Amino acid sequence: MSELVDFLIVSVVLIAIGIYGLVVKRNAIRMLFSIEIIANAANLTLVAFARGLPNAQGQTFALFSIAIAAAEVAVGLGLIIVAYRLYKEIDVAEFRSMRG
Amino acid sequence: MADPIFIAVAVLTVGTAIIALEARELIYGAIALAISMLGIAGFFLLLDAPFVAMFQIAVYVGAVAVLIIFTVMLVRTQALFTTKEDKKRKGAGIALMLIIMASLGALLFVSGINGQFGNFDSAEAIDFREIGELMLTYYAPALIILG
């Protein structure tokens, strides 16, 4: 049967993939994908420990985290659409109107 | 070692997460991200958390993934975008990812968490009523602010 450490390994792998996407990718939407992957991995860790202990607070925290991440994605997508309207590009290297 | 359902869901989640980042077309990446979130919901079901799993499906797959697909539809990226990515940054990114995986993994195994939760499967599952009770009594201020 699967142990707690198996879920944690999956979570670590997902966090690493998310950090890779955040560092390497220049497309703003792909960076948003990476942020979502990291948030999902964190929720997985929360619920895995909540099952292991057993404690209902872990699942409650995961529910709050899911709701907050959804709101943050909405804000991020709004920013991307406004930036696309302004620059006609979503390459983050092109967002340079504030550069000195 | 682990049961096959867990391995299947893990391969699905991690594989579609990689596809979400590396797919040539953005729309395929968005669909792969939605499938990855479904995989995470599957993990929640494996962890005896049906309430969180349904919440994840309703919010993430139902709202967030659809929002992302709408945005991908509104934003039209040129075809020559993918040729601008340079190899050195990608190599550094892969090295960073492997370092993070190795260090966090080593931390996991050294901390001795492997044997501690001996009753992982035989412990009681959390009742969703318990979550509701917690939500409305202890976490009520957070819930109100979140609303």
C-alpha cells in the first residue's frame, strides 16, 4: 500500500517541475501554468499529511488554498490580457516600459 | 512497492504537468494542465478526502482551467515564438530542477519520516462533517474574509 512518503515524493517532483517552468519559460501563460502546478503540489502535501496524522485542519487549509489560488489565477489572467493589449506580445522579456 | 493505482495516477499527473510546459501549442498545454489537476483530484481521492477532491474538480478544473483556455483563445502568439528560447537557459533550468528534486528528496529521506506514520492506511479517514464543523467554528473569520 502507498505510504505517506510516496505522496511527498510526487509533491517534490511537481514542485521541481513548476520551478523549472517558472525559471525557463518566457511565455507569461506558461509561467502561470507553473504557478498552478506548484500550488497543486502544495495542496497535495497538505492533504497527505492531513491523512497521516489524522487532522482535519490540513484539508480545511487545502480548501482555502484552492479558493485563493483560483482568485489569483483570475487576477493573473486579467494582467496577461491587459499586457497583451498593450504590447501585442506575451513574452515577458518584452514588458519593458518601466526599464530605466 | 506502491499499489498500481497510485503509480498510474502519479505518472498521469507528472506526465501531463511536463506536457503542459513543453507542448508546442499553448492550447494543448492548457488541456494537459486540466488533466494534471484531475490527477491531483485522483490523489485526493486516494487519500480519503472526497470533499477536497470534488472541490478541486469544481474550482480548478471547472473554473481555472476553463479561464486559462479562454485566455489562450484571446491571446494569439506568433509561430516564431518557440525558436527564441535558448539552450543554455533550458539546461540551467533542468539542472536547477534536478538539484531541487535531489535536495528535497534527500531531506525527506534523511528526516526519518519514512517509518513514522506507520498507520497511514489503517487510521480513520476524516469525515467531511468534521471539516464543516471546523469551517464554521474555528475558521469562521477566515471563511468570512475569504467570501
